[in-house]
Amino acid sequence: MNETTGAELAAKLLQGADNEPMRAATRLLGSHQGGFWLRRFAEDEELARMADRRLINERDGIDWDALTRLMRTPGWSRRASGSETAVLEFAVSLVGDCAVNLRQVLHAVDATEFQLLLRALREAVYGEAN
């Protein structure tokens, strides 16, 4: 999995994404830092334990309900930077029952990450940009 780009990881997972917000959020996570979160979901057993189940698999894609549960678990983000956490929270907010404070997100991300968030928001609302 380490030789695979984040975009390639996201493309594999898109087979299980059945609506535009899920597709946009998956592509966002694949684009951000070479698929940082997608790699963590696949490899980090601690996160899976905190969510009470695996967060990702290649057949079904991302388990957005498990991610929502994870984000409500105290301490889930202790091994992530503020911008990494903000990007994940934004992605999950596109799909699930996870409110996000846009002011906090916008202060946590840099200009490149901000553009990724904008693209994901546009794709979630209007469909794939390509």
C-alpha cells in the first residue's frame, strides 16, 4: 500500500461510494498529504479499536459511520496535527452526522489544503469536477 499514491487509494475506495458527498470526501482524503488518513485507516489498529470496527477496507470503502463514532471519542486525534484533524473533520462532515466549525477548520489549514476543501465542497454539491 505504501507505493500507491493517495489518489490511487481513493480511486480503489470509490467503488463503494454511492453518492457525491462520499465520493468528494474520499477524493479529498486521497488528495491530502498523499492519502495520510486513508493509510492510517488501513493500518492503525488503535483507531479501529477506538471506533469499535475497521475504518476502511478495499471492498466496501470507508466506513463513515465508524469515522463519525471515532470523532466523538476523546483523544482520537492525539497523533495528528491540527490541519490533519481539520481536513478529516471536514471530510466526515460532508458525509455523516459530524458538525464542523468552519472558522476552526479555516484557521487550521494552509492555502493548499483550503483549495482541497473547496474542491471537495464543490464536488459534494455539484458532482465530480472532472
